[in-house]
Amino acid sequence: MDIFNLDGHPHVELCDLLKIQGWADSGAAAKQFIADGQVTVDGETDTRQRCKITAGKVVEFAGEQVKVAE
């Protein structure tokens, strides 16, 4: 499992996290993956593209996982 550090920011938007992690080539692709129900947050499917991911959350996509840290 990877760790993503917020580096003092309160959150990261779900679609941005997919791009930063390299799981999506573009914002449009990230939004489509989310809309298609391919992304989970803490084990639950989340279709909110701009969902605010805060420290402690675990995001999973295509067999990859990342835990968000402060």
C-alpha cells in the first residue's frame, strides 16, 4: 500500500488523487473511472468526483491502494 502525504493541506480531491498517483492519465479519465464506480474509499464505492479525501482514508483503484496521511 502506498502512502500519500497531504503536506499540510486539509484534503485532496478524489479525481486529483487518481492523477497524482498515476492511476489516470487525465482529469477526464479519473472522473470517468470514479463515475463508473471503479474507485473505493475506505472499502465503499464513491462516485463523487470532487470528494474530499482526508488523512486516514484508504483509496483503492484497479487493485492498487493508497493511504492518505497528514
